[in-house]
Amino acid sequence: MADTNKSIHGEWSSRFAFILAATGSAVGLGNIWKFPYITGENGGGAFVIVYLLCVAAIGIPIMIAETMMGRRGRQSPINTLQTLTEEAGANKNWHYLGWLGVIAGFLILSYYSVIAGWSMAYVIKAFTGSFSGESASQISGLFADLQASPIQQAFWHTLFIIATMAIVARGVQGGLEKAVRFLMPSLFAILMLLVAYAMTTGSYMQGIEFLFKPDFSELTAASVLTAMGHAFFTLSLGMGAIMVYGSYLPKDISIGKTAIIIAGADTLVALLAGIAIFPIVFANGLEVGSGPGLIFETLPIAFGSMTGGWLFGVLFFILLVFAALSSAISLIEPAVAWCVEHYGIERKHACIGMGFFTWLLGMGTVLSFNQWSDVTFFGATFFESLDYLTANLMLPLGGLFIALFAGRIMLPKDSKEELNLGNDMLFTIWKFLVSYVAPAAVFIVFLNVLGVFGIFS
Ligand code: TRP
């Protein structure tokens, strides 16, 4: 264990601050962009039920594991893993798990920032009335134009990285905590406004039915696996983001209850985003299964034709930018914390360095939509390869090993002491879930993405 009781990077000022920050990390493009479109593609209600089961049985136990490991190690994931490996007297190679996470976060942020950049561009488009009175094909054209322009995308990507780094540079309380204290309530307020609007569209019940009425005949093995993979991504698990946030958690706070609140809030936001989006899609006779373009192509068509649509369009894309920003800071915090620990440099300088490399790599994603669109690795563009490598390989692998480490490598007396659940039975259930259930489930997802179950995908 680190000999100090606090992280050198500081601590959250309260349990509530940690809940806000971790919820801010969890709630992101995954909830508002990805969840609605994959639900649309996978037939609705039954998919939602599987996703909820995955959050409860795999997501929450791993979130508890990451938070617990972070708080016990009190450092960036790389050094935390090193400390915990020594404490457990385990094989030294376990510390590569920390590296896997830090690198995954850096890679994810590089493309996450480009998509967040599109959202920023769309705030302006909505504000200047670019959608009103336009035909569906003109609106698709707007999206195609943005993708075709390296300059426009580079501009927004640069701005988003600068905003992210400016927050991270200000530190745990002055930067991260202050940002989420503003971003999260605003996000929630905007979301409630959009839900209220959706209730007035006349297709509200159709949207609700789509989300909550399960039709198990629509459920395929591939959708079960998609639901499971998404549970990881949406809860920010598998790469140490929650671990590094856990390392700033004061000692006296109960981890179990807190993780349940965070997972619950993340799920609530995803469902509310669905409740806001589907009625609007149905009311305008649009296609729910339109894929990743659902919010950049389909939804603007609705914003363009409805009364007050520009205002709701502006609000919607601001919501998306806020959600992305509070997630982005958690993607790079592990790398920044490690630089500070390892090189003994100031946080500000670590941010400039990491920001630059992330920005540079992100330019690869920008170009993959235009200039480099025919440069492919195994048939995938640069962006698609990065997305695949991180979301489909690195996160499940990271999650699998985190679960195994917490459940089977750490000494039970240590994990029990750190968790302090106050109830032996709860501890036994948690330990069973992370030792067996979560690894087995992740292993299945992992085999699937490697194509072992190619028939399902
Ligand atoms: N959870 C975020 C979303 O849903 C994305 C994210 C932030 C993330 N930090 C992460 C995903 C760490 C995986 C790992 O958009």
C-alpha cells in the first residue's frame, strides 16, 4: 500500500462529488448517441432488459472492484496495480493491466473527441437554423459535408481537446469536480426538458412501448453480446477511469452503495435519452433502426420540421457536448496522473503533453472520414480500427482481468477491509460475481468479437 492515506493528486470534497464525477464519466456519447441507436437496431424492449441485467450482474460488481482497487492503491492505474500486486505478492506482470487501461483511455479519447467535435458543430448548425425547412436528403448532406471536411472537423476536435485539457489541468477539485458540478445538473435539466417535449409529440406512448415492451423474438445472440459490451462502455469500465476516480475517494465512504447509485444514474440517463428520442423519431415517421446516424441525420430532420425545433436542437446538442466533456476528462485522467507520478512534473505540463499526443492521434480519425478513407487495416478505416481495438478488445480484456484481479488475486482480507460492506453475505456475493460470473460473461463477449461465434454476428 502507498504509505500515505491520500492521493498526491488530491481528493473529492465529498461522496456526492465522487458520485457526480463518476456519473459524469459514465454518462456520455455512449448513453445519448450509442444506446438509442443500438436499441433501435436490436428491436427495443427485449434488448433493453438484457442490457439492464448486464449492468446489474456484471457492471456493478466490476465498478465496485475498480473503485475499491483505486482507493486501496491511491495512484494512477499503472502504479495502483503495481502497489496492489506487491501487496498480494502476485506475479509482477499484473501491472501491465494498468498500462492496458491507460493506453486504452488515451486511444478512446482521440476519436471520442472527434465525435464530440461533431456535436459542437451541430450546436452551431442547430442555432443558425440549418435544419429548418430542409429535406431529409439535405440534412444528410450536412452530415456528409462535415465528414468530408478535414478542416472543419479538425477545428472542432482541437477545441474539444483544449476544453478537456483545460479542465484536467486544474486538478481534482479545482478542475474535474468544479466542471461536473456545473455540467451534470445542466445535463439533467436539459434532458428533462427534452423528455417533456417528447411527451407532447403524440407518439410518446409509441416510444415508451418500443423501449419497454419486450419482444423476445427480436432478440438474437448477437444482440445479447452487444448489450453486454455496451454495459462496459457506458459505465466507463475496463480501463481504469473509475479506478483513478476511486483513488480520489476519501476512506470513510461506502463503495457498494455508491456504485449502485452511479450505475443507476447512468442507466436512468440512457433510458431518458431513449424516452426523449424515440417519440420524436416516431412522430416524424422516421426510421428507428437507422444506426449511428440516428442523432446526426435522423433527429435533425425532426428538429427541422417541428415547432420550436431549433431551440430543442440547440439544447439537444449542448446536452451531448456536456455529456462528452465530463466523460473525456475521465478518459485522460489516468494518463495525466501517471505522468505526474512518474516524471514528477506539474499537472499542467502533463496535460499539455498528453493533450498534444491525443490531438495528433485524433487527426488520424478526422482524416479517416475523407483523405484517408481508403487507407484500411483489415478492411476497417483508421477510426473503425481504433474503435474496434479499444471498445471490442481492450475494454473487455481490461474488465476481465480487473474482475479476476479483484476476485482472485487480491487477498480477501484486503478487499474485504477496503470495501467494508459491513455484511459478510454481500461480500460473498460480490466476490462470486467478480471471480466467476463477470469473467465468464466477458470471456464470451471476447470470443464473439474475435469472431469465434461468427455465426451470430
Ligand atoms: N462511458 C462513456 C460514455 O458512455 C465513455 C467513457 C468514458 C468510457 N470513460 C470511459 C468508456 C472509460 C470506457 C472506459 O460515453
